[in-house]
Amino acid sequence: MTRMAPLSPEATVQALMSAVEAKQPILRSHSERVAWLAAEIARRLELPESEVAIVRLAGLVHDV
């Protein structure tokens, strides 16, 4: 049996979003817009980039 390497958090989110988009394609552009806006707000709040990345991921999956 071949063991698979664990996915990064972003790869995991992308896989999850691909599954959701298969059922509701409109969510892709919506989730990407929410993720972008959430990251921009986090930057304007002067959060560290590590936290901006977390906020962006949260924006991607907010409808899941």
C-alpha cells in the first residue's frame, strides 16, 4: 500500500472547494471574492501576514 503525503491546508481547502463547486459552480467566484475582501480587511487592520492567510482561507470556506 502506498502512503500519500498529507495535503497542505491550502490544498485541502482547494480540494474541498472543488467538491462544493461541482454541485454549485457559482460558489467559486463568490468564495474567491469573499476571500479577497476578507484578506484586504485583515491587511488594513494590520494583522500579520500569517493571520491574513488564515482569514483568506476562512473566506474561501465560509459557505461550506
